[in-house]
Amino acid sequence: MKGCRNARARRTFSVALLLCAMTLVGCGRKEQASKGQVVAHIGDQVITTSELDNELRLANVPAEQQKDAAVIRQVLSELVLRKYLVDRALNSKLDREPSVLLDILRSKDQVLAAAAASRAVAAQPTTQADLDRYIAEHPSKFANRRIITADEIVFPLGPKAQAVIDASKEANSLDDIDQKLTALTVAHNRSVGVFNTGEMTEDLLNLMESKSDSVFFVRAGPNGVFFKVRGEEAQPLQGEAAVNAARQSLRADRLKAETGMASVSANLDAKYEGEYAAIMSQSARAAASKTD
């Protein structure tokens, strides 16, 4: 009987969850036209000036270019395509499929979580002294910034990635790595790349200083990159450009710190049920042992 009650409870929760998501979708569809002047109609969908302005913001279009016809044409075309596909999805009732509804709820959670972290960081004032201190504490990003030219091999990080990395630890040249990738039938591309020391970790920079003639490996999004330094040129970042870069980097560091603190609070506040309590308890003990 207990199992039946739990099953009914889960079904009830699932139905409530899906109804909630459907309500959110429906409300958003009805209210969007009231938020700003209408720019375009696509089926039952509309695009408002508020949405267009938000797209320009998300695309990081400078204020002085937001009235440029070519920029508006590109951004609005992409927005029209998205609305067209949304209209097709709604007409096909894809918004009623459980997996799609869960994805919608997940997207909503991600947006709200990011907004909460951003608001907490925005509440911390950034003074000129903060920026000056950040610039002084990160010379590789500013005063000692260098542009490095390197021969590189780029390959997608897939199931064979770790085997490639392990097999290449003792490689002395990119030719060796090229041969290993070919032997493992991993697609790769060899070219000349340009790196900025301001975008590298301190650990990698220190390693490059101590083993200047070695082959190095970094992860770059979905790709792995093996590279060997060919040359470098000093290119300090100064003045207003340095201040703007420091402000962005400081904000990113604060967001990371805020997320870390929120993670600790979330784990303390969370109450796990059933088998998940045991699983998460083991995870907590493992994390605690690493800090001891």
C-alpha cells in the first residue's frame, strides 16, 4: 500500500509540474505583446521592441550600433527564425510533451539562478581601488601580457580524448602527436594559433616558463589543443582597455565566488530522500576528506 501511495504521489506531482509549466507557457504567450511596441508578427507570435532590445543586449551590441540598419537586420532575422520555429512547435503541441515541459522549467531555473547570482554581485560596489588592485595582482593579464604564436593541433574531445592525452604525455614534438592521433583514427587539424597570456591560467604559464621547448595541452571548449610555442611578443594592456578588462574579469571572479558560496549553502539546506540521502552523504564525506 505504501508503494501505491508513493506512486500516486509521484504521478500527482508530475501532473502538477506539467500543468504549472503549461500555465507558464500560456501566460508568456498572452502577455508578450503588451510589453513594448510590436515590431513583427510571425504566425501567432509577435516580436516587441523590448524583446529586440534584449536580443541586442545579449549579443553585446554597443549602444552606438543598436540603431544601425545592418545590425538590426541580422539580429531581427535571427529572432524571426526563432519565433517561426516556436510557432511551429506550439501548433504541433510540442509544448505539451513532458520532456519539453521539463526542459522549459529547467531553462527558467537557469535564468533565475543566474539572475540571483548576478544581483548579488551587482550589489558589491567596484571602486577604482578594486580595479587598480586587480590589475596589479594579475600582471600576466595586463603589464606583462604577451601574445604567443604557436604551432598547434586541434581535435574534438570525444570518447578517445583521454587515451590521446595519456598517450601524448611524453611526446616531444607535434609530429609524434600527429602520428598518435592518426593511429587512433581521431580527426584533427594542424595549424598556427595565437594565444593571449591574459586568457591562460597561472599554472600553465608557470609550466611554459619552466619547460619552454615542450608540447603543451589545453582544453578549449569542445576541443583539445596541443601546441608548441613558436614565438612571443610583449603586448601590455593599459589605460581604459585595461580598466574595462579588469572590471569584466573581477565580475567573473566574483560570480564564481558567489556561486561557490551558494553551493555550500544549498548543500547545507538540502534534505535528500530515500537512497539519494545515502548517495549524497557519501559525496559530502568524500568532499570533506579532501579538505582535511
